[in-house]
Amino acid sequence: MALLEIRKYPDEVLKKRAAEIIDLDGHIQKLIDDMIETMYSAKGVGLAAPQVGVSQRLIVVDTSLREKDNSLIVLINPQIIAQEGEILSEEGCLSLPGFITRLKRSEKVLVKGIDRVGKEVLIEADGLLGRALQHEIDHLDGLLLIDRISPLKRELFRKKYQKIKK
């Protein structure tokens, strides 16, 4: 296993819709292992393949340190097939270090995908797990937190980012 570089805003790979995964070959299995190691090393609760420079529809999520009933989830080609309610909560992102914002998300989601051995899975989630699944699937669609905030907050973020970058 190897630690991968987490891509940061404004890296172009973060803005593209990721491609579906067709074959669960050795390359994908290694990518899964490397993403898991990278997520844990960065102390994140989720990571999407585009965040490590791979534009494919793969996410890993583990909220077990904060929610006892959860464990590591690997999802290939995930999609939200149902959602309900709305909740406002704080959210951050490994690709936007230091940026935390309050964001509305669906309170509950039903996500369909394939696990690492090719078995179809359905996950009904709320709380941090539901939020993390929505966040990581956003990455697969080329969306970042800043794409979901108001234009004013987005402009403030960009100005702050430009100062940090200099």
C-alpha cells in the first residue's frame, strides 16, 4: 500500500465528472487499498478517487470513530437513489484544507453501488455517514463544497485562498 497525494483546489481533476468503473481488476484493488491508507493517514472520514488524481467513480468512507455502528465502506459507481429531509451541519474537505462551512444536505439517503468484490449493495444512511456519502459522491460529479455555498461566501473563500496561495 502507498500514501497518495490528495489533490487540492483548484486542481482540474476535482472539477470533472468521474468515469464509471467497468473492471474490478488488480489496479482498482490497489487503488482501493491506497485510498483507504491515505484517508486514514489524513484523518478523514471519506475520500473519492478524484481527490487522489484518478477520475473514476470510487469512494471510501469510514465514520466509525464518530459513529459506533459504522465501519469501512468501499463503493464503486455509487449513486444516490433516494433522499429525504434536510439538515444543516458543518462540513470540511481534505481538498480544501482549513475550510469549514455550514451546508444543507439531505437528512437521509439511500445509496446504491458495488463493493470491492463486485456485489451490489444498498446503504441507507443518515447522520455523519449520510453526509459523508453525499460529500464523496459530489466529488465524483465534479462538485466541491464551494460549489454548494452562496456566491458571496464563494467569493470570500476565493479571496482568502488567493492570499494563502501568495
